[in-house]
Amino acid sequence: MILETIVTTLGADGTPHIAPFGVTRTGDGLVIAPFRPSVTLNALEATGRAVVNLTDDARLFAGCLTGRRNWPLVPATTIAGVRLADSLAHWEVEVVRIETDPVRPRFHCRIVHEEVHRPFGGHNRAAAAVIEAAILCSRLHLLPWEKVEREMAYLAIAVEKTAGEREREAWGWLSDRVAAVRAEMLMTEPLAAGAEMPDMAKPKVIT
């Protein structure tokens, strides 16, 4: 089972890092599999420790994908690390085995401590849509633009129908990111003979 979480690590120099990660739960442990290059990967190799945070705040996922990583942190309970101050719960983990790979090594971890901080308030379709859009935004330069527009338009339905203030703010960050990347792509695409420069406004599906 893959869970969408926020992983917090400390680098070799003690610098904290926050990153969204889909971690694989494996019985009593879990697997974190970052691609190279990765700050999280470097931290896991250097310290062998991390904190997996469970949150219902979709802004964390959208924020990390749009350059907003300054979220409040507090010290972890048993390991040398940090956790999100506003997490629902967190797991403190230690690496017990590494499957080496030149592209995406897998860090097998055991949970050495876990805490619940407040109850889960219920499912929100808009929050799930924001997380999906954040994953989409991490792959904008790899996907056909028609697919991006189609998926953003579909995800926007859940946001429009069910979002609260936090989800709308997060969706705005991601929409701005999609529009900026699209504008950059259009500026670098060569024009066909006789063609006019396309409209640089935000794509209609994400406004």
C-alpha cells in the first residue's frame, strides 16, 4: 500500500528538508524510494533517519511543488530529526537496508516511534484532487500538454465542489505553476511559417 505523506529529514549538516513522498507500507515497516538526485536521498544515506508525517493539509503537497517549503517544524521525539508541527500523526524511522539502484534506490525502514497528535477530520475530495495535481505538476515537462489540460480540468471539478480555504489556496499555487510552465514552453517552441504567437494567458481549464 502506498501512502501519500510528507517526509522530513536532516542533512549531514543538520539542515532540515521537507518533501512529499509516496511511501510503501510493508507490514511493520515502510520503504522510501527517492529518485536521484534528491536531497531526501542524500539525507537518508548520510543519517539513516527520517520522519514520515501524515497530514490532511493539502497545502503541504502543493507548497513543496511550488517552492513553498517553510512550514513549522518541531524536534522528533526519539531520533535526531524533525517533524511537522501540525501533523495528524508521525512515524520516526531508521533505515535497516538499502536496495541500491543507479536511478531509484529503495530505503527499507523500521518504525522506531509513532505518535498521534489530533484526530483525522474526514475525507475531502478537493484535498485528494490537490495531491493528484501536485503529482501532475512534478511531471509537467514529461507529459503531453493535452493530458495535463485534461487532467487539470477533471480535478478542478472536485475543487470547485468541495474545497475549503486551504484547498483553494493550494489549487491556486498549482494552477499558477501550470500556467508558468506552459508560458515557458510556448516561448521556446518554434513557430511554423506564417503562424501567430499563441495567447499567453492562463489555460482556461485551470483558472
